[in-house]
Amino acid sequence: MASDPVFVDYICDQIREAGSIAFRKMFGEYAIYCDGKVVALVCDNQLFVKPTIAGRSFVDRVDEAPPYPGAKPHFLVGEKLDDREWISHLVSITGRELPLPKPRKSRRPGSKA
């Protein structure tokens, strides 16, 4: 089941204090970006935050589940999603701990990828 864009907008509104927030539709679901880094996924109208050491110490106890079959477990955010301060802080510290994405190689005209 694909996630509802209204739910994704709600999440982005809840975490807007964490930094520069954006989202991108991917395979019928959504990647959530904070300051250019993928920090979370929205799958089946659920928020899955990438696990980090700092995030784990902040949340203390959290449910973990894979966002899609075959994926590594992420922090599954349930009721705490409605706590704007808490979820913004989690996204912020998660983003600070994650590396910047690797630059994409540009394709030259006529080259095969």
C-alpha cells in the first residue's frame, strides 16, 4: 500500500524545526531528507527513522522494524510522531550523525551506465 501524500506533508510539518526538510517519492513510498541527508522513510503510512547511536540514546526504548521487506530495521515512530519537539529533535540528531551523500557521477553523452 502506497503512503498518503497528506501523511507525508504532516510528517514534514512536524519535523520542520529539525533543519531543511524535503521529501522525494521513491517506489510508491517516500524518503524524508533533512539538510540533504535521507533521515527517514515513510512506508505504508508509517515513519521509519534511520537508526544511529545518538538517536538510540535519545529515544531510550523504541520499536524497530524494517520499512520494507529485506530492509535493515529502522526506528518505527508511533505515537511520538505527534510530539513535534521530540520528533524534530530525533530527526535533527539523526541527520547530524549521518554522512553526506556521495556525489553522483555525471554521465558523459554516449557513455553507457
